[in-house]
Amino acid sequence: MEPVINTLIEKFERKMAKDEEAREKVKDITKTVSLELGEERYSFKLEDAAIKDFKAEADPGADMTVICSPENFQALVDGTLRPMRAFVTKKLVVKGKFEDIMHLKSLF
């Protein structure tokens, strides 16, 4: 899943470079995020409208943890699984504050 995540990070970086409104929405947010995708674990920090410190390990102190199977994560990326449907059917679990969870949508 790491190549898929790197592609999403690149997409985010392009969006921040081009979209001033999106950049304004996230510029003051500093959060750590962990991704638990089956056996794979990743983490990164969102800070200054940039994704920093991406690594292939979980961050136990993360502000937000996203839990999903690799297959469902890929379906979310491909658009064949809608985020709200994944959340309601428990194919996607997000642990964190509600306002942090809402920021996920604006990131990508």
C-alpha cells in the first residue's frame, strides 16, 4: 500500500500548491495520523499545509487513526467504495475527534 499512499501524498502536495482556498483551510492544522491497513502500518504529520514525516510504522500517540483493510483502502482510493458507506458499514473505522475526522475529506 505504500506506493498508493505516496501517490495520495503527491496528489495532496499538488492540490496545496495550486488551490489557495484548500491551503487556507489546512494551513493552521497540526495533526498526526496513523493508518492501519491490515498488517501494514503508516503514519504522518499534517503541518503547515504539508504532509511530513511519512513512515512505515504506526504512531501510538496519533491524533487520528484510520483502520481499514488494504482492499477497502484501495477501493476508497479508486472511488469504487464511497467513504460514508465504508464508515457506516464499518469497512472504515476512524478514531479521533469529530472535527479531525471531517478534515480528512478536505485533504484529498
